[in-house]
Amino acid sequence: MVNARDSINQPSGRRAVARCAELGRAPYSEMEGGLFRPYLGPSYRATCDRLATWMHAAGMTTRMDAAGSLLGRYEGLAPDAPVLLLGSHIDSVRDGGFFDGMLGVILGIEAVAHFAAAGKRFPFALEVIGFGDEEGSRFPSGMLTSHAVAGVLDTPDPAMRDWADTATLATALAEFGLDAGRMHAASRKGENILAYVEAHIEQGPVLEAEGRALGVVSAIAAQHRYRMTLRGMAGHAGTVSMDLRRDALVGAAEIILAAERIGRAGTDGLVATVGSLDVMPGAANVVPGEVVFTLDVRAGTNAARDRAAREILAVADAVAKTRRLELAISMQQDLDATPCDPRLTTFMEQAVRDVTGADPRLLVSGAGHDAMIMAHLAPVSMLFIRCAGGISHNPAESVTDADTDSALRAMIAFIGLFERHFG
Ligand code: HGY
Ligand code: MN
Ligand code: MN
């Protein structure tokens, strides 16, 4: 729990870390002994309520948008002032770390609390957003809510079932008091959103390897995420001879090894990952009749991503033919490489230089972020924070109070620079 010393006028890295840790367990998680905070679940609701109390204490009003993201607003000098948007995502992966996404939301709140405590107002409003679905860990979607805010949401299928097959998007939204038919109302398109700024753990080893607390993101890697289904023929493991089998799992294994081979041989920061795989019927004495797996391909450029994806999918086609399997592929995430705004990046570099006294390190982010989508709405900038061992999407994910304090001071410095160059 946050202790009494953390009064509102002492925003700090330590308090931000403590708050992320507080949100890492029940009722803010739906996983026994770990963190799983799926979009629109009961833990998501509890987390939004807790974040709202911290936003109110930081002088903000709060609302839930039509797609289920939480927004805090700290008024500017005029009621119709433009908006500087800070934030990141609230949802987590299954058995995730405390800081992926949440640290950016909390640092946004801490930055506002700093200015509120000083009675400082700007010629723009400060808003802090906690996106609901960045990970795609509940529904096969991913960045659904930032697509809605950026006004680039293709109408999602309200009948889309969640991975756990317990609800549809429509029923999950309805339980949250929202209407799947109105998600587009979350759009901020046409409003005067000056910029979107996201602080996030690096989720990689570079800053730690170079002894740096902070980094500045120059661009975010291109991403394709596919859902692949291979259908063969289930059969008795004792009676179907090897040459007569149409074994979906062995076919998938060939494709997975090819993805690794192609990923290793690539350039431009190419990576290829099969992160989830379901085998049906999944019994020891049954030849697998069907396999569903995901393929995630990323690179620093669209061209490198596309080249590798084409090669892997060609192998998948060939394997399906040779093994007499049916192959179905659906694209789940198609994200272009996204450069951060050069002007904002110079402000963020200056902020990091002011705070750390060292020239900032620019990095390309291999991890995807809502900033990729928000770039359709406004110029974006990202600040990276060192995380131990570069570990993320793992309960061992961790940051230090000192690095988080540096990040908070960099966010505060960035906002000051932004104001100086505003108008
Ligand atoms: O997959 C990603 O890069 C992000 O964590 N959603
Ligand atoms: Mn993540
Ligand atoms: Mn993230």
C-alpha cells in the first residue's frame, strides 16, 4: 500500500513504483500468484477505480471513454484549451510484469500531481489516458482502444469471442456499461490534441547494458501478427500408420522451425515468434487433428517485415500441401513502422539530457506501443526506462525507484519544454 509519507505533494519515482506494485495483485489482477489484468474484466474495473482516485488526488477530473479507456484531465488556462495527452495501457499480458504499460499511466498521473501541487496551469490541458486493450491478451485484437481514440478503428466484430471463450466483445462491453456499437465515440479525431507522450519500460537490454536510466525512442518497429489454423485428421495414435497421417502438429512444427530460421537470417532487427499454440484434441493417444497458433513478425522497416512474412507464409503453404493439411491464416495486427515526431524527440532528448547530464540514447522500439496508433491522431514521443535484464512480459520485470524518479523528472522537464515552445 502507498504509505502516509506519500502525500499528494510528493510525487516521486518511489511512489510510482509502489503504486504499480500495489496494482500487481488482487483485486487488480485475475491470476492467482501473478498478474493478469485483461481488458474489461473485474480486475480492470478495480484498477480503473483505483487509478481514478489517484487522478482525482492529482487535481484531475476523470471519465471512461466509449471504448473503455480511462481518462484523467487537468484543466489548462482556458476551458477549451488544446490537449497534451500522456499515458500508456492498463491491460497486461497473462503472468505479466507490474510495469509494462502501467508505469506510463502512473508517471502521467505523477507528472500532473507535481504541477497541481505547484498550482501550475498551462495554455493546454494535460490529459492522462490508460488504454484498455493494448496487449490483445483478452480478445484477438490488440491496440483496439487506441485505434478507437485515434479514430482509425475498423468496426470490431461485436461477436468476437475472447481467448478464454467466456464472452464476446459486446457482452464484455455491456457488462462494463458500454455499447459495442458506440466504440467509435471514443474518437478524438478533429479535436486539438497537440501530442501524445508515452513513458514505457524499454523491455530490452540496451539501456542496462550501457548503464543508462533513460532512453528516447526514435521509431517503433513494424509488426504483423497472424492467427494460423492447420487442419489435418485426428486419429488413433496406435493404429494410424505414419505414412497415412495428416498430423496438424507436425506440420505446425515444420512452420515454427522455418519461422525461427528465417527470423535468424533477417536484417533490420527482424524477429519472428510463435507465442501461442493450441493442439486439438490434445490427447496423448490421438494424432493431432487441428492446431491453432500465432505468428508475430517484426522489423525496423515495413519492407523487412513483409519480406520475412511472405517467406514464412510460403513455407506454411508448402507444408500444408505436402502434408495434405488445410491452412487458414487471419491477420490480427498490421502495424507500420512508426517514427516518433522529430520535434518532440528533440524536446525529450533535451529533457533526458537535463535530468541525467548525459547525451540521450536513441533507440528503435521492437515492442509495439499505443503510440504507433496515436501517431495517426497527433505527433508522438516516447521515453524509455531501464528495466532489469531487459526482462518484460514476465513477473521478473522490474525497475528501480531511482530510474523511475529520473523518468518522472524527464516527463516534467519535457512538459516544461513543450510549454516554452508552445504557440
Ligand atoms: O507485443 C507488443 O509488442 C506489446 O507488448 N503489445
Ligand atoms: Mn506488453
Ligand atoms: Mn506495453
